[in-house]
Amino acid sequence: KSPKSVDPGLLSEPERNSPEELDPYFTAHLIAGLGWLFFGFVQIFWARKGWSTNTEVQHKIHRLFGYCVALPALFCHLFFASRMILRNPVNQVGVIKSLYISTVFESVLSCYIGIGYMRKAKRATDTTRKERLKQMHKVRMTFAYFQSIFGSGSIRIAAWILWVVGKFFGPEMQARIDRGACQTSACDRNQQLGSAEDCWVPVFLN
């Protein structure tokens, strides 16, 4: 059987890390992630007057786009991100996988709370409370957006900073704080794809 036709857990190490086995995971994760980056941005950026100058029409289209486009894009992104985490192509240790999974749950929870604020705002009769809930909705949904893309942006910024800092130290310290140096060292030991089993410290720092 080809690597794609069997459970990844039953494959040998070279088969598990072959392009035929890993490419579908990376491809789906990439496409879903870029889709959410775009549609989530549109939903937030056009939240005020992007769709229409008419307030009622603006709110209606914002809600429709959110439920029919933005939310499905978010859940596709989180699904394929979770699939990649569980596939674990570089053998992350359990604590790192748990941190990644917790980010997924936090994103879903923030989104749920944010939508809840807007539903409460619709039922509120007091104008001050209604506006406060709307503002809380905006803040929570924006936080959910940034939380959901945590792996694609801030992790890489942190990795770059640690890479720069590592240049002022020797190879041993670089391997402790720079995940790239650590995984390169793992590759030199003939571990497939630079196994992260011994690189949990720099990954945790990221």
C-alpha cells in the first residue's frame, strides 16, 4: 500500500515523513490558514462601514458574512491546524502539542463568547449596556482572530528574535534557544525532518 492509504502510526519513519504522506497535511493547513487570514481580516476591517453606509444594511451583511463565510473559514483553519498538530511531523513532545491544542480551544471559546456578547446586545434595552456589549463583541472577536493565527505570526517573530540572540552565543546555547539550530543539529544526527524530540526547550520559548 502507498503511505497515504494506511494509518500514519503504522508507517516506518521514512514513510511517515515522505512528501507523499506529509504534503496533503501541509497543503490543507496552508490553504485553510490563508483563507481564514483573508476572510477574518475582511470581517473585522469592514465591520463598521465597509459593506454599506446604511447602518441596518451594514449590520445585516456583517452578520451574514460572519456566519456564512468567516466562521466556516475559521473552523476549516482550526480543523486542519488540529489535524497537523495531531499528525505531529517533527515529533513535538506532549507539552508542546498541548499548548498548540489549547490555542485552538481558546480561539473557539473567544469566538463563542464574542458572538454571545452581540446576542446579548440585541436583547438589551438600555442604550449604554447595548453599546458596551457591542464594544466587548468587537474586542473579543479581534482577540479570537489574533489568537487563532498565533502560530503563523508571533511564533515566527519570537523565533527570529531568539535566532538573533543565539548569534551572540556558541553552538550549544544556540541549540538551546534557537529551534532552527536545534533541529538542524537533529538533522545532522540523521533524524528525519529535524526531529523536535530533543528541541522542546526552544519550541517552548517560542
